Amino acid sequence: MFIKPDYNVEKLEDIDFQALKEQGKKVLLFDLDSTVMPSKSGEYLPKTKELLQKLKKDFTIAILSNNSNSDYIKKVRAKSDFAVISHAKKPSTKVLREYLTRIGKTTDDAVLIGDRPLTDILCGKNAKITTILVDSVTKDTEHKIVRFVRWLERLTIRK
């Protein structure tokens, strides 16, 4: 099985958010761990927090995470002034679709941004929404085994 994200960029800052806005996108759904904050840290990198605050002017922002650790998610919610949705069970689209319905938006309005092809990007593809694959925010400091697993997973991507 091959997965082709609509866009494949190195960093969140490389995404052309203005182009997404011009395409009529209104909702940005971000994966949590390794996409907008270092995994299991509960802390946004300053540049990421600044970017998210800037994007809130033009988009509805939400975190869509598979993480189910309630203490951790509570910590993330305390640091976020937008929706943080846990137990997403990506690549299932159920939670994603329920959220969009709840805020009165459609899959045509949304973009899913994440670091994992087999969860984040596959979820977006299954929901028929725009997908953007980014590398981990901590790629330079991740353990070698984590980098190897990411490399293996990215073999499923068709560029």
C-alpha cells in the first residue's frame, strides 16, 4: 500500500498557509506528538506556539491526537487555546468527522497535518481531506531506532 500526501514538507514553517487559505481551507487539524510539540513533553516549542497563534487569525485550529493519557492531554489543553481532541484512533476518520460536524465545517474545509504516514496521512486520505506530511519537530534529537522506524514507515509514501 502506498500513501501520497498532498504536500510533503520538512517543517511546519515550510507550509504555504496563505495558499491553503486561498484554496478555501478554514480548519487546520494538527497531530500532537512530534508534529506540534516534542513527543510526550506537553510543551510547545516557542516558534510553534507563535505560528499557531498567528494561524488562529485565519483558521480554526485543533489538535487531533491518538494519545489517550488523560493527565497528559489535560496538560496539553492547559497550554492550548484551541480544541485538543484525544482518542482520535487515526487512521479512523470517525472522530475527525464528528469534530468537523460539531463546528459546522466539511472535509472540503479541512487540512490534516501530521508526521506519521500510516496514521495521520492515511486518516486524511480516508476522509478525503487535504494532507500535509511534516517531519518530526525533534528529528535531530530522536533516538536512532525512532528515526529508523520513521524511515521504514515513510517507505509507504509515494512522492
